[in-house]
Amino acid sequence: ETGVTQTPRHLVMGMTNKKSLKCEQHLGHNAMYWYKQSAKKPLELMFVYSLEERVENNSVPSRFSPECPNSSHLFLHLHTLQPEDSALYLCASSQVAGGKNNEQFFGPGTRLTVL
Amino acid sequence: KQEVTQIPAALSVPEGENLVLNCSFTDSAIYNLQWFRQDPGKGLTSLLLIQSSQREQTSGRLNASLDKSSGRSTLYIAASQPGDSATYLCAVRQGGSRQLTFGSGTQLTVLP
């Protein structure tokens, strides 16, 4: 595997389910990100991790819970979601979180549908 | 608060045309600007990254320019091909921030 991978690619869940999205980066980067892309809206940053420490949380509801066990893996744990949480969830990584040259590389995304 | 606008929202051109996509941002204190391509239902592919000190970057048939003082960037695509059909997104990173602020994208269709 190369680049940034995400699993599953598609997920359908009920409002009472608990599920997790997984992201893995094979680029040796130290920063990882979760973004949400809803229909007709710009991408929204959800969380930023730098060296496994959460450094930004953009007012995301607590029903989304990120976890970064090491610099290569990032999870997004989901529970009691709402239908309006249906979106494409994108993971990205960069060499560092700060600095001028932190080009971000994205995974293919997980298409989430909440029934 | 930084705002990024992309015009037009959608564009359809015949194959072979040269075209320009526009991106504007409200706060010129940026570190860099990145252009991405997104195919339907897929993730983003980074096309070009321009640092705030640079005026342009080129990759193959793509050329991106940056005028930081006026808050504008353009993505020039030469000799467009049907395979260029996708949504093109621009994103800026604010000085002192880890966050990318995205525009809503331009959906490009190149007709054979």
C-alpha cells in the first residue's frame, strides 16, 4: 500500500450503531487530519493530530471521537450519529502540522450514510 | 475569518481548449495555497502547492499562479482533455495555522 488509505470505503449505519473509520498513511508523516465533505459545502476540518497528540478540534460534536495510536494510524469512532452526519469523510497526512511546507495528501475517503 | 471563493462553480469546454480556473481569498496573510483535483466520490489529489513567496508553479499542462496581495490564484490548464474532467479545489493555509480553508470547487467537464 502506498500513500493514504482509508477503510471502509462505504458505510451505512443506523443512528444507534457504533462504528469506526480507519486511516493509515505510508508516507512517514507526523501529522494526520480528519475532514468532512458534505454535499454542496466546502471541506471542513474536524481534527488535527501532530505526533499522536490532538492539536485541533474544530467544535466537532462528541458523537465523533478521534483516536491516533501512532503516527501512521488514525481512527474516527462514531456513535449515535444523525442523518445530517452523512457525508464523505476524508483523512489526510502531512510531514508536519505546522511550518510553511506542510503539503497535505488525502486518502480516498469513506462515504458514510446514516439512516 | 478566511473565506475562499472559486468561480465559476461549473465549466464545460470542448477538448483542446486552454482554460483558467479562479480562486480568491479574503485574508492575504497565507503560508501557501494548494490546488487539488477530486474525481466523483473520491478523495483529493494534490496538483500544485505554491508558497506565499512564489508567484507560480508548473506541472505538465498545469500552471498555477499566486498574487497574494490581491488575494487571487489561477489554475491554467493547457490543451484540455476529457480525462481532466473533475472538480478542482483550491485551499489556503493561514499563517500560524495548521488548517486548510477550502473553496467550494469548480466542476470541470471537458467534452470529447
